Amino acid sequence: MFKFKRELILPVFLASGLKVWQLAKLAGVAHGTAYRAVNGLSVSAPNAAKIARALKIDALKFLVAPAQD
């Protein structure tokens, strides 16, 4: 699972002018997934990529480094 840095992705999301449901539809993900992504909560790698594409951002620059177990 991956997390976007909330302090980075939220301003991009807000600047896009999209509502969460619109981002979800544009990215092809569930509403809850889009909500989790823009709030810095865990999403799967494929969904992170879809959301990044929809927002026209480089996902790698917006993701939190995964925790080392």
C-alpha cells in the first residue's frame, strides 16, 4: 500500500477544481479510494498511479516512502 503526502497532494487536488467523485470517475477508481488518496491514507499502487495520472502529477514525487518492516 502507498500513501500520498497529504500536504503535497491536497493543494494539487484543490487547484484542479474537481470534487472527490469527479476525481474518482476521471481516475477510474472508487469514491472512497479517491478520498483516501487526497487525504494521505493508504491506496494500492495501481490506484495511486491512476490518481496521479488523473491529476497530471508524478506519483513518485508525491508518495510517502514505504515503512521498512
